[in-house]
Amino acid sequence: MFLNKTVLITGANRGIGRAIAEAFAQVGAGLIVHSRSQTAAFAEDMLALAARYKVAVEHVVFDMTDTPGMKAAINAALPPSRKIDVLVNNAGIAHGGLFQMTPVSVVRSVFDVNFFAQLELTQLMVRRMSRQKVGAIVNIGSIAGLDLAAGNVAYGVSKAALMAFTQTLAAEVGSMGVRVNAVAPGLVDTEMATQMEKKAGTEMIQNSAMKRLATVEEIAQVVLFLASDAASFVNGQVIPVNGGSA
Ligand SMILES: NC(=O)c1ccc[n+]([C@@H]2O[C@H](COP(=O)([O-])OP(=O)(O)OC[C@H]3O[C@@H](n4cnc5c(N)ncnc54)[C@H](OP(=O)(O)O)[C@@H]3O)[C@@H](O)[C@H]2O)c1
């Protein structure tokens, strides 16, 4: 389904992003994997992935908050003539804390990674996609941006903004052949989930009908569907992947 297609995934070195890279490689996509830094372990891992699925894997390296670095890396990897089929905005950081205890500078720094960096990268990609008249963008939101419980002023609100942006961008570029959707995972079994306060994590699992964390593969498969032609009329949607609410 993804033969001869190129997919850019941010934060592909671990967690959900790594599983998304594997899911696209399995169906034959060429990958441009992003990481904040280049490590020998990640380079080796990607070499093995490329060999396992016989796909091309290229790397782009930049901090999401370094806009000039992002632009330079993207322009080097993707000259204007090169087609890009899918962008997965996955990289993100967690933060928990009550509003009255959270300096606005901290909220701003979470937004810089979880929202503004996604806008910068999306703008670089969507201009190409609308010129090509084809493309799919999948943003990784969060259930925390839908239920917006206490303590979510930075993380949850940044994800709410990303999911709102998903809908407004979809309305702007749908007629140009570009679809934009988001996945809103519940708690997923990654390092990010282990950083969460134990009580909040337990509550999230209790509030899920299936009473467990998601696996990274369960999120990756929904991303793959949204990016694929099987979802050719799915646009501007936010898909919760949280095992249902109890
Ligand atoms: N895990 C969950 O329960 C859960 C639930 C809902 C939504 N999500 C969302 O899913 C996405 C992936 O989360 P995850 O659980 O896989 O988290 P993770 O294991 O903590 O991985 C986060 C990824 O984002 C990258 N990243 C963070 N800040 C960056 C920066 N400034 N520049 C470049 N890369 C940066 C990390 O790079 P480094 O390795 O260099 O740090 C890493 O690759 C995030 O957007 C997260 O908000 C996660």
C-alpha cells in the first residue's frame, strides 16, 4: 500500500514514534526518520529496520524547537522536486501541574515543542503537499487534550491546540488533496507514561473500559490507517485510541 511512498516521522527513535516507523516499513514505505540527536544505537536500529523490510531509511536530525535547524535539515533531505506523501507529527513532551503552580514560561516551553514546532514543520510540508495535490498528515494528540482534567494546563492544553489545528488545517487543504487527522491516545506503554505521577496513571487506566495501557503498536496501526488510502475520505478527525471510557 505504501510502495514508492515517503513518510516523515518525528521522534522516531523511541516509544510511539519508533513503532510508527516499524508499521510503515512493514508495508513498504520509504522512511525519513527524525530524532533530536543522532546516536550509533539509533543508526544501527534503523539500518536493521531497512534491511528487514527492504525499504529506504533516511535520517533528519534537529531539535523540534530549533526552527532554523529544522528548516535546514528538511530542505537538505527534501529538495522542492521530491515528493513527500505522509507527515507524522509525533515528537512531544509531557508535563503535569496545576495552573497556579505552573509558571507561564513553562507552559510556553511545552507549547514550543508540542504545538509551535508542529506548526513550523507542518507548514514546510503542507506547502509541498498542496503543490503535489496529494498528502496525508497525522498529528499525535492526546486524550489529555480532550478530557482536559486538572493538572493539564501545559500538556493537555497544548494537545488540545494541536487537535484544534488539525481540524482547521483539514478544512483549508482538503480541496487540495491533503488530508489532516489526529490520533488521541490514552495512556501508552512508553517512557512518557512511566514519568507520570503514579496516581494519575492509575486513574487513567481505571477510567479506561479495557483497564490497561495501550501498546505502541495499537497506536501505530491507527496512524497507518489514517495515512493510508483506506482512509481516503477521513479528514479533520481526531480519533481517540484509549480503550473506551469506563
Ligand atoms: N505515552 C503516552 O501515554 C502518550 C499518550 C498520549 C499521547 N502521547 C503522545 O505521543 C507522542 C509520543 O510519545 P511517547 O510516549 O512515544 O513519548 P517518548 O517515549 O517520551 O518519546 C518522545 C519522542 O519525542 C522526542 N522529542 C521530545 N522533545 C523533542 C525535541 N525538543 N526535539 C526533538 N525531539 C523531541 C523524543 O526525543 P528524545 O529521545 O531525544 O527525547 C522522543 O523521540 C507524544 O507527542 C506524546 O505526547 C503519548
